[in-house]
Amino acid sequence: ATPTAFLVASGRGAQLGVLVRGPEALERLRRVDTVVFDKTGTLTTGHMTLTDTTVAEGGPEASEVLRLAAAVEQGSEHPIGRAVVAAARHEEDGVARLPEVTDFRAVVGEGVSGRVDGREVRVRRPRPSEPLPEPLRRARAAADRAAHTAVIVEIDDRPTGLLAVGDTLRPTSREAVHEVRALGIEPVLVTGDGAAPAHAMAERAGIDTVHAGVTPEDKERIVTALREQGRCVTVIGDGVNDAAALASADLGMAMGGGTDAAIGAADITLVRNDMLAVVDAIRLTRRTLSTIR
Ligand code: ADP
Ligand code: MG
């Protein structure tokens, strides 16, 4: 594209709330044929709410398990962590009386852990067919049916609690997916979340191709494999777990409300968090960059 075309397109892009890092990014946006969407915080609002706390027999009661889980989640910037902390604070009448945590550790795409009140507490993703004590197994099945995300609370290496959190699609996600398809671009959902919530959200958004339960490294591998098929791939994400995939895409797009890691790894920032802006921006580049050059 000529410098003039770039200036025109990037100026209009800014009006749409699409901040572009350079001329090459705009040119690649014009050629995109595959959009890889992250789920939590991208297709969905990322404002998760705790919907259920279930505990195993013989362990601490539900409010105590939630309190311990929230204590370690205080150090997390993941939507699940924020939901758990908000729920625990709510139970305590909004007063922050969560216990101190030492040895805090966060593993991207996996969970958090730390020492609380002399116990080793971990909040993490469940493994695909992990055996769980009965009340937790049933709670996990119920979360799956409700398209909620289930995480396990381990205390001293024993699965002691199961927390379910729910999220909703962004208001424009479904329309944006539809419009993306109308432009001849294939939408794909790639998420670290489990199969049940992933497929339920994909169906609500109108996406047929789903990769669920993937690690941040898998996200990157999926993007690389698509590119090796000769596709021009854009990734849209918000999390620390999306940073590698964003960087390996032909074009990375970060949600404006996303993490610094995602924004730093992306070529484009969607300032208004509006998925329809992506569609407008692609249309814009197809119009401007082909006519002005
Ligand atoms: P997504 O692709 O949906 O944004 P992530 O890759 O960030 O998901 O996380 C994958 C899974 O790892 C989550 O569904 C959850 O089970 C687990 N996980 C990640 N971070 C946390 C956290 N802070 N607390 C509990 N579980 C977490
Ligand atoms: Mg996300």
C-alpha cells in the first residue's frame, strides 16, 4: 500500500477503534482468510461469575474452600481468579479479609497455587477424564451441562472442591462471526477451557471448528499449522495465555481490555472491545488498499 493509502486506512481504523501498528499489518489484514478466536474475554465478556461451590466429604466446608481458593487467586489476572475473589469478598460482606499467601505461583493456562494457613492450596484446570470424588464428579457434569467452566481446588494435593464459573457471549460476537464468514473468512475457536463450555459457546457464536483444552503452546502450534497450510491467519485474544499465539499469527489482534502481555504481542488493538470493528476494519482495508494503490 502507498503511504497515503496507509494514512487514510489507519485514520479510519482509529475512528473504528482499531489501532494498527504499521503498514504491513494493514496489508496483512486485507489478506486474512482465517480468524482464530480465543473464548474467555474475547468471544465472551470475560466478566465471569461464580455459580457453584461443591466440596468433597471430610474436608473443610464450602465457605472455607472458597476463602482459601480466593486467597491464592488474588494474585491472578485471569477472569476465573477475579470471579473467585469477588465471590469470596461478597460472602465476607465486601470486606477484604482473605488470608495471607506465601509461595504464590501462577502457571499460564493451568492455574495458581500457594501456601495459605499452613496448607498447600492449588486452583487448577481439571484433566480431561480425571477421577474425582463423587460430589465433585457430579458438580463437574452439571457445570458441563450448563456450559460453565469448572476448576478444581486442591488442598494438600487432594481434590477438595470444585468451583464453577459462568460467562456470557459479547453482544456482537455472533453477528461478527456471521459477517466474518460472509467475507469468505473461516472462523475457528481455540481455548484452554474444557470441551463442554467451548462447544457450547462456539455453537452460540456460530463457529463450527473448535479446539478445546489446549495449552498456550498448543494455541501457538495450531496457528503455525494453519499458516503452513498456506492460510493467512489472524488471532484475536486477550490473555497472557494468548500472547504466543498472537505473536506467531500473520496478524495478532488484542482486545483493548486485555492483558498487557496480549496487547504487547499484537499488531492491532481493538480499543472498544467490539468484535464488529474487526469486520469493519477488514472491509476497510479491502476497499482502501485495493483502490488507492
Ligand atoms: P482460555 O483459553 O479460555 O482463556 P486459559 O488458557 O487461560 O483459558 O486457561 C485454561 C484453563 O486453565 C482454564 O479453563 C482453567 O481451567 C485453568 N486456569 C487458568 N488460569 C486459572 C486460574 N487463575 N484459576 C483457576 N484455573 C485457571
Ligand atoms: Mg482469553
